Amino acid sequence: MDLTQKIISLCKRRGFIFPSSEIYGGIGGVYDFGPLGVELKRNIKKVWWEVMMREENMIGLDSGILLNPRVWQASGHLTAGFADELVECKSCHKRFKADEVASNKCPECGVKLTKPRKFNLMMKTFVGPVEDESSTTYLRAETCQGIFVNFLNILNSMRLKVPFGVIQIGKTFRNEITTKNFIFRTREFEQMEMELFCHPKEADKLFDYWKEQRLKWYQNFGIKKENLRMKEVPKEERAHYAKRQIDIEYHFPFGWEEIEGIHNRGDFDLSNHAKHSGEDLKYFDEEKGEKFFPYIVETSVGVERPLFAFLAEAYQEVKGGRTKTTKAAKEVEVLLKLHKSLAPIKVAVLPLVRNKPELVKKAKEIYNLLRPHFTCQYDELGSIGRRYRRQDEIATIFCLTCDFQTLEDDTLTIRNRDTMAQERVKIKDLVNVLKEKLAN
Ligand code: GAP
């Protein structure tokens, strides 16, 4: 089994990620995040938001998924700018991205393919009770358009001077021709975008600053430097709005692929929205008496690609078991070494055995004590070794074991996921000790 298959299997087995609508045979390119996946996703979004918000002049926004369809005319998404070339098999009618098929024969059944034609990726829907052209709109294909069309609102309400940045996290939809590699390319995903409005002369400098910041972010949360690289995208391959584009690529289990895009969008968006809406979207610098369309430097990433990368990076198999007991000798134990800020469960509370009511009662008291402070699990099923392994597999940072000594002196052991070292701590100190250990 390759690493992607192992991750898919772990995600399904342990409640990270499920195929959407599975009991009806699924729906292509959509995934549901289970109890652990939703925590991991929330943690990724949290650390992204917090790091972004530490920057000067950074503010947040939560705009609608549905926008006036004229937004997408102005943005270039309804024209050739946002279309892939597809080819179709003349026999099985399966469609493929033209640049992904090696010959003009169908990869599935070997029959001839049609000539390439443009296929727009916007997801169509209707607003209101009548389904006609006038009520047609689209689910957003990038979150940043909601930021651009709010430029005046933000400027007027927040009294900001350039350069300032607006960040947003939210659902995005693209009717991708082919979806593949698990959650790498899906039709529904979440984007985390930052749009920095600046003077045109400052754009190059800020672009360089942000590409470094974003590279550091991955490394700070557990991605190895050698698994990241930057690709300067040549003009003919750039997005239709980009004056300059760098793709941050990650060495996924299936090869090097884009994880995030850094774009200098120039004044493409504001000038086009000004033209289409008739509003004056220029910025006026009172001190210099200068009026101009700010340039936009963008960092844009889906939540799912880093999530996949963090899982791939954290996944380890230990042959013969981590504790090297004879029982474990034939087993392969999985250890998921996610960064402590990302791990879905921070603490698991385990009574040493479950057939001693006093121990179970004590362990439940400790679980209740910790629940308001940390994401916790209580687990009493199976041997203690097996329970440690179950927690290692889902990246739980600490396992707390309630044993017979706990009943005598109100202490318990804290086991560290990565070192397996155990230390005894007084219950009354527990919350503070754990908070300290989990702090960055
Ligand atoms: N606003 C700019 C923009 O949307 P993009 O390069 O089209 O740029 C940015 O997308 C990021 O969004 C990608 O680097 C990737 O992380 C994520 N992304 C794009 N399409 C995706 C898809 N079909 N499935 C999952 N993530 C996707």
C-alpha cells in the first residue's frame, strides 16, 4: 500500500475523513470531515488565522458564498480565464483534462478522444423561485472576490491606509473535470486567502516578504524544509489575473504539486470591478495627494492540501511496535506525529483497568476536570498498551493513566506521545502542567 492509500485508510478507520454521501455511492470530489478531521481542520484554520492576525494592519472578513453574477463577469471567471480544456471519450463519454492524457486515446477504454474544448469550472445555481437566466448565479470559485467587492466598505468603515490586508476563510466550489489524489483536488473545498492592498511600487517587496512568511508557516507546523519548494510560474501558465505567480509546492506522496499560490494580481481586480460596477474603487492618499488603484498581493491556499501534507508528514509506522514487547513484535504500530497545535485530541484519560469501579470513577472525575480546558477522550476498552497505540495513531499528545497509586495519593502518570516518557503529576496541578506543556 502506498502512503496515500495508508492515509486514506487511517482517515476512514479513525474518523478523520469520509467520502461524502457514501451510503448512496458517494459524490465525486466531495469529502466529509469526521469527528477527528473536523478538529484537525479547525486547528489548521486557527493557526493560519492567528499567524496572519499578528501582522500589522490585518483584518478579517466573512463574505457570502453567493455573489451577484456580475462579480464573476468582472473577475474574468465566466470567460476563458477560468476554464480547463477537456477531451471526451467517444465511447464511454468519460472526460479528462487535456493536459493529463498522454495520447488521443481514452485512458480507460482505449477509444479515440474528442478534440479539446473549453469547460468552465464555475458551479451554477439559481437564486429565488424562478430558474431562468436572470436568476442564475454561481457558487464562489475563490473567496477573494468577496473581499474585492467589499473594498470600499472596508476602507470607509475601518479608516485604513495602504498597505493593509484582509483575510478570509471559507468554502469554495469548482466543477473540476477530474478529481484525484484523495482530498488534493476536490469540487468543494475551503480556502484561506489573504489579499494585501498596497501601493503599486510596494507590491514586489511585499510579494517577496509574503512568500517567505508562507514558507515558514509550513515549517513551523511540521513540514520538512526539503519537502517544500517554490516554482516561479512562467507567463503562459499563470492565472489570468496574475502579473507574477509563485506556487509553493509540496512533495506529496504522489509527487511535487502546488499546495499554495502567491500572486501579484496588480490592479486587475479593482480596475475591472470599477469598470463593471461604475464605482470609484481608487484609493486616495491624502498626504501625497495621489489617487490610484492599489495593487493586490495574494496568498491563497485550500485547507485540505495542507491537511493532507500535515498527515503525510506526521505518519510513521513502527515495525515490531514502539515498546518492543514480544506481543507487539509482529505488529506495525502507527504513530501520527502531528504538531501539538494541530493534533485533534490533546489528552486521553485512561483508567489502568476497567473492572475496578473506584479507578473508573476517579478517571471519569479527571476527564470531567479536563474537558473544559482541552479536547479530551476517555477510553477504558482493551489493554493499556492497546489504548496507548490507539491514541498514538490519532496523534493524541498526552495519555493520562489512572492507576492504583492514584487512589492513594491523588497523582497520575502523563505519557508523552513522542518520547513515551512517563512522569507522575498531582491531580491538583494537572491543568496547569498540561497547559504549560501544550503552550507554544
Ligand atoms: N484566489 C486565487 C486562487 O484561488 P488558485 O491557485 O486557483 O488561486 C489557490 O487556488 C489554492 O486553493 C491552491 O493552491 C490550493 O491550495 C487550493 N485549491 C485550488 N483548487 C482546489 C481543488 N480543486 N481542491 C482542493 N484545493 C484546491
